[in-house]
Amino acid sequence: MRLAIHHETLYRYADQVRASIQYLRLTPQDDARQKILGWELALPRPARAQRDPFGNILHVLTLDTPHDAITITASGQVEIDEGFESEPCQASPFPFLRQTRLTEADEALTAFAREVCDGRQDRDSLIQLMERLHERMIYVPGSTEVDGNAAQAFAKGAGVCQDHAHAFLACARSLGIPARYVSGYLCTDDSAHLSSHAWAEAWHDGAWYSYDVTNRLTRPERHLRLAIGLDYLDACPVRGMRRGGGVEHMEAKVLVEPLQQVQQQQ
């Protein structure tokens, strides 16, 4: 499947920002499952590109003159091989056993994971874990804060894709299964989910397998991966710091469509 993606993020500030730095993980990479046909970032000024500790492409955008708005746009075309169920990898998965502040499993999450998986660590048990988390945590936009952790969202019984991914990671790691956070995009007919997406991947049988709790998907047939990490803070598409500015207002517009459909509309 070929996809066209357009992602625009607009920040407006009540007062002028004296200076800001934005860390952008908005550039996907080629791998066995996804091929980048074309990709570009439209930024207020050139940004420095580098690799972060997880191998993601990271652009650092520095604005050192006063400004009251920032527009960041990522767009491109990709080809997804729908036949890939997993991603073999030579690198050690064990760093992804480490819990973080956002993924720390409390007693409730640990007990839930043990009950669902019942001592098993195979593919079927992790799919069951995904299904049970989907039932236990209703998708409710705005029900959690961006800095909320897995235990809080699980206790509330509601969250968004970020919370679903964090809860899955907390459960998997509590069972001794390496698991990582993935940020990216998903092609879906559900307009409620048209935004930057997040899901989890867990390691078993020498490969990474996908678990999209929000959409109950275990095959990444329509998923475009941007970045990976231990949690949201490692892999979020845009994260920044600023001096001044007062109250911030953010708007994000994301459009993910089959490329053939876009070409027919032109």
C-alpha cells in the first residue's frame, strides 16, 4: 500500500517567545517493511539533523529571535509492504526492558498482566493482553494529560493511543518481555483517530511484533513508523522548550490517505 501523509503543527503564543528549541522526530526511515518514496520538512529555518540514541532521525530547530508562532510541516509518500508481520533485528532488545516514569507498572498493572498472560510470553498471550487492555481502557480524547503515566490511565479506565501504548509496555516489561514505544501515522477511515498515532512493539522469537491497542491491530499494514523509544518522551514527533511566550495554543492537522486516492483527486 502506498500512502500520502501531510502533517502540519501550528504553535501560537499569547506573548512573544524570546527563543525556542524544537526537537523533531518527523522523518521516517526505510526498512524491510516501509520504503520512503519522498519526504520533506517545511520549517521556519533550516534545522540540524542527527541521530538520537535509538537511531531515530532527529532535527533540532533553533529559533533565537523573537516570535509569536511556529509552523512545522512534514509531508511525503511511502510504500508499506502489507506482507510483513514482524521485523527481525540484530540489535539487543534488552534495553527495552527498562521501565520509565511513564511506563512504570504499579501493583494493579502487574496483577492484570499476570492474570491475562498466565505465565505465557508467546504471541497469542500478548494479543490477548492487547485485547483486554482495549476493553479495560476506553478511547476517550482529552481524558488524560500528555505527561500522565500508564498507571494513572489504567486506573481511570480511559485514555488515548499514547496511554494504551504505555499501559501495554508496562505490562509486557513487568513480565520480562522487551517492548518499545512507536510513534507514527495510521491510515484509517475513522476521522477521530486522524492525528499522530502511537502503538507498541514487543520482542519475541527474534523479532519485533506490533500491538496497536487503540485499534486492536496486530499487523502494521497501514502504519508508518516515525520513531521508537522507551516511551512517549523518546519518540514524540515534536517536543520543545522556550523562553517566554505565556500561554501556548497548539493545532495539529494530519491527513493520511492512499496515494492512489490523492492522485485521482488532483
